[in-house]
Amino acid sequence: MIVNKSRALAALVVLGGIAATPALAADGKALFTDKGCTACHGEDAKTPLEAGYPKLAGQNATYMVNQMKDIKAGKRANGLSPDTMKPILEEVSEEEMQALADYLASLGPIAGKGDSAHPGKKLYMTKTCIACHGKDGTKPIMKTYPFLAGQDKDYLIRQATDIKTSTRNHGLTNSMQPVMHLVTDEELAQIADFLANVK
Ligand code: HEC
Ligand code: HEC
């Protein structure tokens, strides 16, 4: 009697398993290769293929998930996103985005120190960037805000400029946009040079 009951239960469990095919927890490291991310962002996620492509190792996971969702939805449509990232993300689910972001964040955190004699350092502080992105770009005040330290210089300039001109205007960019009148193109280039060289 008891034996029969447990057999029946075991059969049910097996059937249930087949019917529902429980998804294995997505493996971010494997996905990063399988989905082709390494081709542009590098095997280690910090050796991008070209200047102007971002480094991802150690970036905030929540920030990255939001970016991927917005790029996939066409809300972040500036720069290279529509031609490079969007087609790839068509094949990436939200669960996979989370796993990818968790894996990439685990390659950090982004630490380091900037050159205190660099003219961009003073601008980074006086133009209020530090208030949200933290000391030398290494301590964003929220998980939804990006690290900037050690990021590709061309990428930094382009994204900050696009936020300034509202060409990039999705998500939380509206918190940053109002301070951008404080910086000229030349000053932004100095700040980006300072941040890119935080080591
Ligand atoms: C064909 C090249 C290419 C591929 C493949 C690619 N990316 Fe990107 N990715 C880019 C570029 C270029 C940008 C910057 C877009 C821009 O100019 O705004 C970017 C931006 C991002 C961002 C936003 C970074 C930030 O700081 O805001 C994340 C996150 C990201 N990619 C993750 C991924 C993941 C995960 C994959 C694989 C599923 C992937 N990318 C595949 C080229 C690529
Ligand atoms: C009030 C807070 C705030 C201030 C001040 C601020 N930022 Fe930002 N910044 C943000 C947020 C939030 C984002 C992410 C927006 C989003 O959701 O896509 C961001 C994004 C960026 C990005 C894009 C990063 C990436 O990986 O794509 C750059 C570059 C940047 N900020 C540079 C600067 C610079 C330079 C200054 C100073 C001139 C500055 N920020 C001042 C909040 C701020």
C-alpha cells in the first residue's frame, strides 16, 4: 500500500517534470559566450573590440539590466545601440539579461584611483558629476547608476554628450540631463580622459 503510493507519487513527479521542463537557472558566464557578447565586449568583458564600445566587467547589475531592456525596447536608441545591441537582444530573455548582468557585475567591483593632478579631476568634482557617480567614478550612489571609472574614453564622451543633447533620453537620464549645461565639450573631454585613466 505504502510502496504503491510512493511509486504513484514518483511517477507523477516524473510526468510533471516532463510536462513543465523546469528551466535550469540561466548561466551568465555561458550565455556571455553563447549569445555572442564576447565578439564586441571581449572575453573578459573589459577589452572591447573598438574604441566607443563599453567595458562591462564590474558594472552595476541593475543598471545593466535596465539598459538592456531599454535597448531591446528601442527606448535607448542613440549611438550604436540600434545597429549593434538591439538585434542581439531580440534573442535574449529578461531572465537571461539578469543572469548576464549578475555574471558581469561579479567580475568587479570597479575600484582604483584617479590622477589627482589631472585637470579633469577638478572638473569632475566642480561640475557635480561626483555627487551621483562617486569618487573617481568608482562609487555610484545607486545600483541603477553606472560606474564610470576606467570606462572607454570615446564611449564616455559620446554617451554624456548624447544625454546632454537628449539624444539619449530614456530611463534615469532625466536626473543627469539638467546638470549637463555646466560642461562644455572641451571640459567633458577632460573629464572623460580623467575617468578613463582611473586605475
Ligand atoms: C555587435 C557588437 C555587440 C554585441 C554582439 C553585444 N554588444 Fe553590448 N554594446 C555594444 C555597443 C557598441 C554598445 C554601446 C551602444 C551605444 O553606442 O550606445 C553596447 C552596450 C551594452 C550595454 C550598456 C553598457 C552601458 O554602460 O550602458 C550592455 C549592458 C551590453 N552592451 C551588454 C551586452 C551583452 C550582455 C551582450 C550579449 C547578449 C552584448 N552586449 C552584445 C556592442 C555589442
Ligand atoms: C543627478 C545625478 C547625476 C549627475 C550629477 C551626473 N550623472 Fe551621469 N548619470 C546619471 C544616471 C542616473 C545615469 C544613467 C542613466 C540611465 O538610466 O540610463 C548616468 C549616466 C552617465 C553616463 C553614461 C554611462 C554609460 O555607461 O552609458 C555618463 C558617461 C555620465 N553619466 C557622465 C556624467 C558626467 C561626466 C557628469 C558630470 C558632468 C555626470 N554624469 C553627472 C546620474 C548623474
